[in-house]
Amino acid sequence: MELISIIVIVRVSALVLCLAIAAKSDYDNLMVPDSHWLKWSIIFVFLLLTEMILLQTSISNFYMIAAILAICSIPFFGTPSIKNILGWKKFEFYLASLYLIGFAGILGGIIENQDTDFISLILGEESPETIFWWTLIISFLIIMLYLYAWKLKIIQGGADVKALILLTFIFPSWQFLPEPLFSPDEILFRLPPSLVMFVWAGLVFLLAPPILLFYNYKKGNITSTSDIKMAWHSVKIPIDQIGSKPVWILTEVKEEDDKIREINRILPKSNYSMFDEIEEKKAILSSKGIESAWVASKHPFIVYLFLSIFPLLLIGDLFGIIATYF
């Protein structure tokens, strides 16, 4: 087996392990520490640079890796402020050096690849160095897109955007992945791998409502039409079985004319903390004679990103297949 093939297998195996650990952390604690992504990024940087050395790519492409690492560092460390340059410590100077090397990679690549024939580029007929440089430029732009979506709160979690950025760095193109097992031989185009994983994660996320409906039906939690509006996104459990794991308790009580009325909210109140008010809500419901409540858990997106690895490796780019054959 060629060394590059071994690196691809190691990369995919490391990705599965990295996202599995992150998914468990996010599911259990609703957070993934920055140290997790930083430690794993060392492994992925080493694998990528090793493969680039074996491919004997141009120096500007190595500099482009610095540009991608620089933009990847933003959600972790921010950007060095030129106004405070006199107060910079060693780390800020190291980070600024990474930006300068990355800028050299972008500028040098523009000079080297200014005569690129884009039709030949799309058809894969340009030189490997040129194709790889444009691949890294696209990865750079995708990471910028993720960061902008995070800034606009389209991507909510910091761990989510860090995972997507790392995926873009790990797999800048399909060249760094094994060929999907059940993908057709000829595809008109393929979206970049991290975008494909984002799409697959979204599709897997859509499976959650029918699964929850089936679960609540089997548990006998659906006894009226009003229960259906709760059963697709939450579960009904006894009050004494609601543990310390952060959840939103959607069942409330309201007193009207000396009568207690049970109210089930589809969404929690905007100021309701799933971390701080669980015991208080449980005590109130129990004191009013409520035995069971509808509760909703946060659905960590990293769990769905982890699950998206498998359709990525088995099927590949669903949109590319649809565009090619339908």
C-alpha cells in the first residue's frame, strides 16, 4: 500500500475518533473544550504537511497552509491588534508571523497561478500545484463563510464552527479522502467535503422529529392531539426521573380561579436557563401535583457532524449525484 493511501486511512480514522470524543463531550456537557480541537489539529497539520511533501507541491502551497491556520486561529485567539503592538507578547508575534507567511502564500500563489485556465482547472487538467493552490483558496473562503455565519449567529455554537473549520482544513478537497464506496463513477461536480458533511448533518438532523414521535408513541405519551405538538421535539418523563443533565422543562402550571391548569410550551421562555432552573421547576411542578413533564434537550450539532462521516464515506456528495443523474 502506498504511503499516501496509509496517510488517508490514518486521517479518516483520526477524524472519526476526534469527532466521536467531541460529540460525546457536547452531548454530555453541552461544550467541547478548545484544548480538544487544538490537540487534534496538531495531528492533522502533521498529516497534511507530510502528504504535501510526498506530493512535492510548490512552496507557495506550504505558505497557503499558514494562511489557513491563521484564519482557523480566529475563533480561538482572535486577531492581533496592531494598535497594541507595543504590548504584544511572544504569542502575538508568532500569530502575526503566521499571518505574514499566509499573506505571502496568497500573494505568491496569485503571481504563480495568474494564467490559470479555469476550464482546465475544473476538468482537472491543470498542474497538481495549481489545482492544489486553488483548492486551498476555496478552503480559505469556506472558512471565512463559516466564521461570518458564526458572527451572524447562523451557526450558534463556538464548538460547531470550530469543528466545521477543522473539517475544512482536514479535507481541503476530495483528493484527501478515499473514494466513496457507493458513489457513481462519473460525477459532474462535487461540493467541498466540509460543505457535504454540513449538508449530511442537516439531513441526519431531520430524522430526529420522526424518531421522537415514534418513541413517544411507544411510551404512550401521545393521548391527545395537543400531545402531538410536543412529541416531535421533546419527551414526557416522570418528574423524579429528570436528572441533573441540562434540559428545558416545557411543562408549566398556571392557577386560574383556584384551579391549576397545566401548560405545555413548544419553546422555552427566552430567559429560561437550562442549567440553573431545573430543580426549581421540578419542585414547583411536584408541589402542584404534576407527576410528568415534557422536556427537551439541546441537539448538539457536532453529534450530527459525527454521524455525517458515514454517508460522506459511503455515498459522497448527494447534490453532485442528483445534479449528474437527475
